[in-house]
Amino acid sequence: MPQSILPLFSNDMIIVNNRFAVQQMGDTVFWFQGSLPVLCHHVDNQNLFRLFCSQLINMENATAAELSRALGVNREKLSRWARIDRSSKVLEPSASAVKKKRMS
């Protein structure tokens, strides 16, 4: 019988949802997915914090409400950051544009 791997979070972590948690150690903030760290940044680095929160929302790994409850950040602010992040992405070329480029 296969055994599933459960996320292992310590007691001093802030749990965002059943997949992600945050922990501050000294001046560094660590983001964990399960038991593995996926990102670390300085406490004062607000740009990286905003970017990672918006990516979590846009990739549907966490909702703005989950992040808001866990981190104490306004939900509307998180949604705005995600919307700005979505609009700043460069759109990929359509399949027809790629075909035309290959033919010429």
C-alpha cells in the first residue's frame, strides 16, 4: 500500500494552507512547500514578498484570503498585487505567429 507524504510544518511556522508555510529566522524569511524551502528573502525586501505572494495567487497555490489570514495583510492589497503581476507579464505569441515566423 503506497504511503502519502504529508507536509511537515514545525510549531513556529505560520501555516498559509496545507501546502505552504512561512518562517522567520533572524533577518531572513523562509517560504516552505511541504518540508522543503522554496524561497528565502530579507525581512525588509517588500518587492520579493509582493512578487511571491502574487505568484502564489496567480498559480492558484494559495488564495488571497488564505494569505491574508496567515500573514495579516489586507486581502484587497494581495488581490491588487496579483492583478498587477498578471497584467505585467508579456503575452506569449500565438501559434499562428510562430508558424508564420518559421515559414519565412
